[in-house]
Amino acid sequence: MNKTLQPVLKAFDRAVYAMVFLCIAGFVTLAFLQVFCRFVLNDSLTWSEEMCRYLFVWMVFLGAGVGVLHRRHIIIDIVPNMIPASVKKYYNIVISLLIIAFTLLLMRYGLVFAQRGMRQNSPAMQIPLGYIYAGIILGAFVMLVNTVRVTLADFMEGVGAEPEPEAQPEMSQEEFNRLLGLEKEKEADNA
């Protein structure tokens, strides 16, 4: 990938990760607060369930884009395993073009939903639903950018290459297992 784009893409990744983190943190915090208010204070929050639902929608669409970057989506690998390695690169490019077309459609119809949703308010919070539907557009945009990144990495560096060094995990699986103490459990099981 172009060295001049790496800082921009790194900032893009950090912004997306931050939004996903905020959605998850908000979701968990609101769910805990709702349970606390309902069972300890005997008074429910009227808006927390709705807000949790909307945060979950945003988290799913943004997380789908992150999944594209790290190649974590479910795939059916019967066809790719049957084709020769020389054709696999072009097969992956065709699949990526189909994904790009899908994300463009998702963005187009997400925009239609968001525009229509601006005329309708949510039941409990009374905010325009267009803001909720905007998560579709943003998530599709993240998927589009990351699909292009992965496709360029496949084409330039070979099938299955990671798009950038920033997309690599900061620690290996062995280091992660050691951090969690999983290696000690394996050793104890083997003994």
C-alpha cells in the first residue's frame, strides 16, 4: 500500500475501532444501568432498551467493516479450494468486485432509508430514525474501503496477504495464550 496513505488509513482504522468500542461500552453500560434501575431502584428507564438496540445496530455495521479488513467473515471455501492457485487471485478479485457492488447498493439504499427516517421519530427517545439508519451508510462505507484495501493487497502481494502492517495483531497467538495463562493449562493437561 502507498506509504503516504498509511497514516490516513491508520487514523481511519482507529476512528472505526473507537466507534465500535463506544457502541459496545455504551451498550453494556446502558444494559447494566437498566438492570440496576429495574431491580434495585424499582424504576425502569424508558429509553435505555431502545438506545441499546440502536447502539447494537451501529456496532454490527461498523464491526462488519472491521471483519472485512481482518478477513473474519464466514466464507464457503469449496470453490476456492478446487481452483488452481494461478486462478485464485482473479477469483478473489471477482468476489471482491461483487462485494464492492453490494456495499455500494447498501450505501445507496441506506441513504434512502436515512432520508425517509428523518421524518419519523423513535418511540421512546423521540430522535429521528434517520440517525439510526445512518449506521448502514457508515458501515457500508467502512466495508467498501476495507474491501478495496484487501483486494489491493491480494493483487499486489498475493492472495491472503494482510493489507497493512497496522492490521496485524500486536501480539502473536502464543504471546496471547501466555498472557492469559492458557499455556500453563495445556502443560498441566499434558502432564
